[in-house]
Amino acid sequence: MDFFLITSFTKDISRFDLIGILIGHFIFGIALTQLLDWNWLKNLMSEEDKTRMLRSYTWKDLLVDGAIVTVVLGIIFLIISIFL
């Protein structure tokens, strides 16, 4: 039943509306990133732990990170394609 709500909503929204929503979310994300205090991130790990973690980072970890980014981008493009 929820699928019919999505399809009726997509008929009411235009490309201009979708582009405005995406740009608005992007601007909000940048503004929120600039407003938040990120200094606490420096204190999460000691310098020895940081260097040990970076030395143990392998190509397999890079492959997993790339796969996660690919899946997230695929979901975003899927959502955009529903509305276009």
C-alpha cells in the first residue's frame, strides 16, 4: 500500500522541486558541518593507536570502504530515479 503513496507523490513533484530539495539538503549538510564543534574527534585515539591502525590498513579494507560508498551512492541514485 505504501508503494501507491510513493507513486502518487512522484506525480505531484517536478524536477525543479527535486533539484531544489537536493540542493537544500546539500547546503544544510555543509552548514551543519561548519557549525558543529569537531574538536572532540582529536581525543578519541592516542597517537600510537592512530599510527598502528593506519599501518594495519590493507587493500581489503579499502575494497570494503569502496563497496560501502558504492552501495550508498546506488541507493541515492535509486531514490532520485524514482522521482524523475
